[in-house]
Amino acid sequence: MVTEEYLKNKINEPLKNKEKLIALRKAFKTTRDRQNENRILFPDLDSRKERLKKSREYSIGNKELLSQAIKNFEKNGFKVFIAKDNDDAVNYIINEIGEEKLVVKSKSNVTKEICLHEKLEEKGIEVIETDLGDYIIQLSNGKPAHPTGPACHLSRYDIAKIFSDAFQINLEPDPLTLTKFGREKIRNYIEKAKVGITGANAICAEEGAAIIINNEGNINLVQMREKKHIIVTSIDKLYPNIEEAINMLKLCTYYATGAPITSYVEIIAGISKTADIEKMLFKGMQGPGEVILVIVDNGRTEAIEKGYKNLFYCIGCGNCLLDCPVYYVVGNEYGYKGYLGGRGTSASYFLDSPDTALENGLYFCTTCNSCELSCPVDIGNSEYSERIREEVTSIEKNFPTHRKIIENIKKSKNPFGEKSKNETKKGTDIVYFRGCMALYREKDIKDSTMKILERAGVSYALIEEVCCGSVALRTGEKELAKELAKENLEKIKQTGVSTVIFSCAGCLRTFLKDYPNFEESQLKLLHSSQYFLKLIKEGKLKIKDGNKIKLTFHDPCHMGRHLKIYEEPRDILKVIPNIELVEMKRTKENSRCCGAGGGVKSLFGELAIAMARERVKDAIEVEAEAIISTCPFCKRNLKDVSEIDVSDLSEILLKYSE
Ligand code: SF4
Ligand code: SF4
């Protein structure tokens, strides 16, 4: 049973021991720098991504294309097996390995998914990983941290210790010494093995060809083992043809490493054979006598049919990990086996079980959607974590904090269980929807907003609002959210006013994007900052002088990436003469999440705090004296850790207007 306590303990180690993340962050920075440096080599990057998306859309779940692929692989001499689940795949592979007691293997997430390594060892078959990073992970009994750089979270000191402990020697923590040592060990095993197992980055239907990329050259050695080459892949690695797969390989390499191409691209479209002497066919001339292709389904078809097709567009580049705020502070504790971060966790729901998804961090995701922006095929985990949370609510009984919040909403119509302090007021210009945070926790925000509205002579109505439903939605309680939406919309309708303004970016997003029948309501919904700017432009709100101050603006994810509202809050700050607005390095659509969203603040407070610390560091780096935001959740979470002042835009505008 995966409990709240279990999950808190799981992330406790990386949250407390930041040393562990130094190597990972350094590796991610190197990748990002190299991507930026080589961006010039991809003038057609956007059209390549579009082409890739189209090809994934066409191929994923395309049963006819899969049949064509199988037919062509068989025509080329491959033995093909479709495995419906883990056991199916493992039993088949064990049978193919036969009497051999040593198998060499290259990087493959599908083999990790089906627990091949462990199952082979149970049968007394020794399995050796031949990618250096994977070999280090194998020796340390650890978990990879990146799809193409599995050991990137380990320092030279960690690796020296791993090798020294494993071989009872004393190795210097020198990267070159360690690399050469690993190479010799791996080479010895490869020479002895008669069966090699690899994954495949792509299986191409038109040609019946498998494509595998690598830098180390180990794939070539593994696939050339004398007896058999077993390729273990999955149905979502399907491409219509080699050209489309090559486009994917270029993008995958660029996003995974920053390089324009890998050292090796292996295309396997047949078996090793000759008929040079009197046309007599001989199989296994210099390569293996048999090539076997195992294509694993393991829940993918069901997921695709349930509407999760885009989740399986993934090409395994790992770029989403580089900007994920959760991964940044807990590393590979977030993710499932080789499928790391939010996307991997969501996929684990289908590839394994609901409990596995919970254990791997289904509730860690802040729903910031930074990953969608980094992903070459637009996989945004925010949508998937919300949908999957909805499916697991029935087994979420072991999360008492969430249960309490949901009970509070049901009983008191707010997540804090507070007695309603909802004053109502008639007005003719707008309805001001304050939101639970401004009503019960960050009251200065509502007070400032109302004072500004009064100052500008706006006739505003207040309704006896109930929670907007955002918390319920983000944590998987869609039905409850629908009831709340209905109640709020009816109350707004009764005022006869058609414009509603919001202090909270989360409430605004929920109304705009998630409210059923919202379109029919014909309401105009704005964030308060958008409305304030209008008042300034119309001359209803006058800007006045005040203390000189250097500020930075933090884009709330709900308002920025989710609603694409970036400029209005900045425009307000820019018209105030004594305010100097400085931008943090990560800003606007690339803004770093504060860590409070998706129910993370309430469920995993320490995790939210760790993310907030990183955001505050961004502000300090640009020497800002204060952080301004337009979301009460962001304000509270940043304020909880900040050495500098954190305010809502309404509070600062109140000071600088008359
Ligand atoms: S939505 Fe944000 S927190 Fe969730 S997986 Fe994507 S980047 Fe990470
Ligand atoms: S989800 Fe997107 S960015 Fe992340 S590994 Fe897959 S393809 Fe790459």
C-alpha cells in the first residue's frame, strides 16, 4: 500500500541531501548549453518536430501498419513475436536463450519494463549491461537518471566507489581511469557471450528494419554475437519508414545530448547470410544466425484506446526532465524504471499498475506543464496526471491530507474547512471572484484589489462564492469540481453582470478551461491584472511616485503556460516610474514553477518548499529586491522560503496608484 508517509520518506533523501543532485544538475546544464550551441545546425527544427508529430500520430495504434511491419520483418528473415504482456515476453526470450548462461545486453527501457534482467538471473543466466552508464547502474543496484545518460547523477567519486566495492580494488576517482576500467570489464563479457539483447529506437514498417542509435559502439558488438540477436522493443516504436525514423533519430539525439547526430546508427534489415559458393544459402556468416524481434504491448493498446495516444508519442529523449521542477529537486525518485519524470510515471499506470503510478510520484506533479514546452512531440504531463488521478481516486484512501481537503470542500465549500466569510455585494460593472486563498489565507490580496476597484470608481459585485474546484480537479475529483462550477456560474448569472475578474491564476484557469458549459454562459473572464491595466489605460486609475525598487515578476504556471497571459502584469509594472522590472533567466513560458500547484503544497509541503527555494534563487540571481506574482498560491509558497519580499501585483499597485 502506497501511503502519504511512504512517499514523503521516499523523497526525503534527495530533499535533504542536495549533494546527490549536483552531478545531475551539472549534466543537465551541459546538455542545455550544447543544445543552445548547436541550435544553429537545425534551422528546420520546427518543421522537423511537426513532421515527427505527424508520423507519430499516424503510427501509434495503427494496427495495419504494425501488420505490415511484421510481414516485412518476417520476409527479411527475422523471427517476430508479439508479446501481450511482461510474462509473455520474458518466457519467450528465456526459451530463445536456451542453454546459454551468459547474455550481453544494451540499453533498453522495454527490457527494464518487463524485468528481463531479474527474470533471467532467476533462471541462472548472467546478464551484463554493455553501455558504460548502465553497467555502473547495474553494479550499484541503482536506478538510471536519464534515458541516454543513465549514470549522469553519479560523480566520479561515486563511480570509483561502485567499481572499487564491486571488484575489491582501490580505483582512483579519475574519469578516464574509470572509463577504461569499465571498458575492459564489458569487453571481456562481450567476447564470451553468444547471445546479445538490444532494444530498438524504431521499427520501420515499409522496410522491415530496426534502427538503434548509440555512441559507445557497444550495440554493434552486442548485435553481432554468434548465435542470436534478440531485439526487444514495443509497439509504440513503430514508424512508417526509415526516412521518418531518421527524422526522429536526429531530434532524439539533439534533445538527449545536444549533439546533431550519434556516433553510430545501426540499421538491421535482415540476417547475416551468404550464398557465395554455388548459391548455397548460409545463415550467420559473420553476424548471428538468427535475429529475433520481440514487440511488447503490455497495456499500450488499452491506453491508446482510452485516449492516451499522445502519451506514447514519446521518443525517449529525456528533454522534459531538464526543466521539470520536481525532477530538479528529487531526481530519479520521480519516475518509473527507465521511464523517468512525469511522463514515465503516467505511463506506469498503464504499463504496470495504479499503485506503481502512485509510488513513482503520480501526486508529485505540480501540473506546471513545463514538460510540454520541452517535448518535441508536445507531451504535457499536466493533463495526464490530472486524468490518471481522477481514475485512481477510489484507491487514494491512503492519502489522509487530500481526503481532509476534499471533505472540507464538500462540507464548507472551501479547502480549509473555514466558516464562510463571504460578504456579498451588489455591483453593475464586474463580479470580483476572490478565490479561497485570498478569502481565507492571503487576505491582503482581496483587500488591495477591492481598494483599487473603489479608487477607480468601479461598481463591483461580490457573490457568496464557493471553491472554484481547482484543487478538486487537479487532485482527481472531477465530479465534485463540476458541482462547484455549477453553483458558481448560477450565482454569477444572478448578478446580471457579464465580466468577472479573478485574483487567482488557478481560479481563472479553472473557469476558462475546465468549467462545463462555460461557453454558453457568455461571460468575459479576466485576471485582475488585465482589468487593472484597462483601468490605467482609461485613466480611471492614476499611477503615482513611490520608493524606488527593483522587482522581478514570477509568472504563475496557471496564468502563463496554461493561459498564455504574460504581458499585462509586466505592462503595469513598467508604467510605474520608480519600479525597475528585471527578468529572471527563466521567464514567461520558460518560467520555473514555484512548486505549489497540483496539490503538492498541501500533500508534500517539503517538496513544494524545495521548488520554491529554486525560484527564489532565480530572483536573487538578478538582484531583485522583491518578487511580484499574480497568484496567491505562488505568493504563499515563495514567501514561505524567501529572504526577499514577495507580494501580489494588487498590493504593489495599491501603493503606487491613487
Ligand atoms: S507538469 Fe511540471 S511538474 Fe509535472 S511532470 Fe511536467 S514539468 Fe514536471
Ligand atoms: S516526453 Fe517528450 S521530452 Fe520527455 S522523453 Fe518523451 S519525447 Fe522526450
